[in-house]
Amino acid sequence: MKSLLLTLLLIFISLTAYNQKNAILFTRHDEPKEKALSLLVPYGWIIEGGAIRLLDPNIAGASNLVDCKFDLTVKKDAEGSVMIRWLPDILCIDQRNAFGNPEGAIFNNTLVRRKRDPASFILQVAIPYAHPRAVKVKVRSSKQLPGLANRYAGMVDPTVKMYTNMSYKAAILEFTYEENGKTYLERLVALIEDYGMNGGGLWKNRETMLIRAPLEEISKWEPVLKVVQNSVIWNFNWIAGELKGQQQRSGVMAATQKELQAMDNAINENRRNTNSEINKDMYLTLTGQNEYANPFTGKIETDTDNWKNRWINSSGDIIYSNDRGYDPNRDPDLKITGFKQSVPRR
């Protein structure tokens, strides 16, 4: 017990020191379940959830057993007073095409769920799923995201789009609610993928993610949450294994190493572009971004310019600071070393 109390005290002292120096440390962590990706997490924050393998077709239908789902949360404390969360994508069949089967039933190997526009999906599906104890939900604003929808539409294979009449709509809602006696402000974005007239009523939610903070603190935490969101790097080996598994489960021929590498590059590039579209509306009080030279890899990295100084080490840990005289390598409270300053290009 004494050892635990001492550890907690050291963490508290360390974090207090960072706050006094107007600096914040992000360390890179793997997604807990399968190491499918890594992301930057503020020191002392909690990662929960991750990869989900649906193994029972009675849960959401056999169609949802093929690909891996993700329900991943990064939060400041146990109650999630400040958090960012990604919700799972689920393939559904519109109830109007399910021959009288109710919502939640399984029809044609797919979950029955009435097809909704993005805003209705957020209110009627995403919020109850993410916050089952939320009460007094009040929408402050609702905005369509045509840029995000167009981004997805542009990624669809022309042949697939021609035969399925695929279309996309996206929206973001800002709302308040009470949970366990506390009032929160949240922004939640969702994109609806509609397989169209020839798709037999199939549709899917994508890019369903949220950020939240206590009502009056959202602007304070926006820069931190944005760093977490934009820091995701997919694990190539996981992508290769997942794709192979999906192909085996669906009876498709395996891809070559060259094709896998191309897919890996496309996934990370699409993720950057998608985040760029979401960022425009998810974070309302931020400034912009800048390009920084990584002193270890030589690569140019796009990152927030919310802080004046950016330090990075060979493990990918990052410290941001507004104190020009602060050097993390000389910080007696910091147990991580090897930082070099990452210089902005402009």
C-alpha cells in the first residue's frame, strides 16, 4: 500500500511540475487488445477498450463477423470527465427491407436497424450506446459535413459505386447532458454509408467519434484531444493479418505483399485526410497546424501549432511547451529522456 501511495504521489508531483512549466507529455501506446494501432496519450490518462471480435452471429449477424470492430476510449480519469472515443462501425439492414423484423433482430445475416440520417443516428443510436445513463440531452447545434461525405464518396471503387448506388452523408452534433450528476458538453460526428437502391437496404455507420469535457472546459481540452485523434498510426503487420483473415472468412484470394503495402499507405493517407475534414468542425477554438522536421527520422510531420515548442524522442513520445526556456532533458521530474526539439518549417 505504501508503495502504491508513493507511486501516486510521484505521478502527482510530476504532473504538477509539467503544469507549472506549461508543458504536457504525450507517450505513445498500442491499442490494448490487438496492437492494431498506436496513438499518443497524455501522461497519466487511461486507455480502455479497443479491437472487438464479434464471434456470435446472433449479436449483429454473420456479416459483422468478417471485419474487426473498434470501441476505443482515451480518457483523463476513471469517470471519463474528459475523453475521446471511437465507436464501432456496424453493417445494418433497413427495417423496411427486413420483412417485418423489429430493430435488433437478425435478418439476412445482418442486424436490423432502421436507416437514419446522421443526426438521427447520433441522437437515437450513438448517444444511448455511449452514454446509457445520460439524461436531459439538449442539442446546441447540428451541422452537415459535406466535405467528409465527399471524401468517402471519392474513395469508393467506381465499379462498386455503379452497382450499389452508394452515397454518403455526415453530420456533427454539439449537445449537453447530465451524467452521474455532472453536466457535460459533447461533440459527436457520424457518417452514414448507404448502399443505395440496389443494395437491398444495407447501410453502415462510419467515423463515429466523440469528444467531451465538463460544460465550461471544452476549449481548454480541445488541443489535447486533437493531438490524440491525429496521432493514430496503424500497425502494418496487423493490417496484413486482418486482411488475410477477412479474405479467408469471405472466401477471397489473398493479397500480395505489394498490394498489402499499398493498402497500408492508403489507409494511413485516408486517415489523415479524413481527420482533416473532421477537425474543421470537431475543434472550434483551435488555431492551425504546422509542419515539423522529425530529428530522428528526417520525415516531415504535420502537427498542431497550439504550443510554441515541440520536443520528440526516438520512441515517438512528444512534449509540448509554451516555455521557451524549458528543456525536458534537464527536467528532474521527468523520467523519460532523449528528447530533441522538432523545428517548424514555417
